[in-house]
Amino acid sequence: MKIRTLSIATTVALLAACASPGYYDRPSAGPRFVDYRPGQCSYCGAVERIERVSGRGAATSGGGAVLGAIVGGALGNTVGKGDGRKAATVAGAVAGGVIGNEIERGQTGAGGDTWYEVFVRMDNGERIVTRQYGIAGLREGSRVEIRDGAAFPR
């Protein structure tokens, strides 16, 4: 019976030690006042500039080129005999590699291969840059709110 009571008391003490301080547990330096104005937004700012970025120069992993070369080489190998077959295999591999790389490049980036970098000066003076695929009518000087890493008109 004593062991059970002792284990319950120990468990309660450990749980109490792990508890986080409540809202009113503040240092004794006195109350902290926050300058709050109605309508104030802590995630708002103004657009300084918008840059359109094309993904055409985006790097690829090379997987599309390798797969395209394998498929192109296999198809080229079905054409001709002897040296003609070898030449067709090499040409098919090269063409397949180029085509496979272009297909992979076209698949990178959701929403296409163009995005926008939106430069925003926040109300607190901080400057941030968001990268997003649509700008929904934003222009330089537009008031925006930052949500989920993107700028939205306010």
C-alpha cells in the first residue's frame, strides 16, 4: 500500500515538474504592455517589386536523359542490319536523351515553368521574398498579407 501511494506521489510530482508555465506566470518585472491598434496586421506589408522568373534554365536530375537514351537506343536497335543498326542505335540513344531531358525539364515546377518572386517590405520593416506561381493582380505598392509563404492582396 505504501509503495502504491509513493509511486502515485512520484508520478504526480514528475508530471507537475513537466508542466509549462501558464499565461500569468511572468517575471516579477511588472506587466508588459503591447501597443495594439485595431486592424493591425502582423503579417502585412507592401510589394516593393515583382520579378518574373522563367524555369527554362532550370537544372534537371539527368534521369529523363538516361531513360530517354535507353528507350531511344532500344528503338534504334530495331532498325537496319550490321553497321546501319549500330548507327541507328547510337542516333536513337542521342535523340532519346535530348528528348527525355526536355520532357523532364517541362515537368519540373508545379504550375508550369514560370514563377514570380515577390519582394515585400513588411510593416515591421523586415524585407522578405516569396516565390509563387501566380500573383493574382499584385503590383508594386500593393498591400499584401503573407499566408502560407505567399503574398495575397489585402
